[in-house]
Amino acid sequence: MIFIRDIGGQHRCCARQYIRSNNGREFIAAALKRWLGVCEVGTLFIEPEFPWENAYSETFISRLRDKLLNREVFDNLKEMQVLAGDYREHYSHHRPHGALSYLTPPEFAAREAEQLESVQRLSS
């Protein structure tokens, strides 16, 4: 997921030509389309009822909606940024990932480093 920001009126654009997403409200908003236009980034929407076209994003967006967006009423932009940052930190660093044998990313990295070290010792 690419987090796009407009900090202090300064556009920080990603280097992508397109952002692929579902047709959820948060991705078809007119303000987002205008901002992406300024950044010269197009949108590619997956077809309704075909979530497998972008399974990783669909999974992330579903979890983001369930765990953050549907549970919070944001009083202002700063509050939303702080809570989204906290969620991103948890999702990326502290949550067990099925693709990593249900380990957190730091646990998985430590296990992989340990296994690599063992292989290197055996091959020496």
C-alpha cells in the first residue's frame, strides 16, 4: 500500500503511473482523483466482484476498514494521521502475518538470519 500525503501544501507524489484499487468510497472520492491528477498518477479499478485481481490490496483494505475506518470517527486530519500511523506500525511490524508462518516481521527476520547463520557455519 502506498501512503500518499500532502504535507503543508507540498505535494509528495509517488513514482507510480497508476494506483490499482477497489471501487470503495475512499478510492473514488473526487478530491483523491484531483490530487492524483496533480501527481499525474492514474487509477486502475478492479472489476466489482473480482477481488482476486488485487488480492493483497483487497485483504489490506478489508482489514483497514474493519480495524480502523469503521471503528473511528475522526475529529480532524491530525487525529486521523496519528491513528492511521499507529495502525500502519501495528500492521507492518507487530501483527503476525500468515505469509510469514504467523510470525511478526521482526520474528521472521530473526529466524531467517539464524537459519542463514546455521547454514553458513555448516558450509564453512
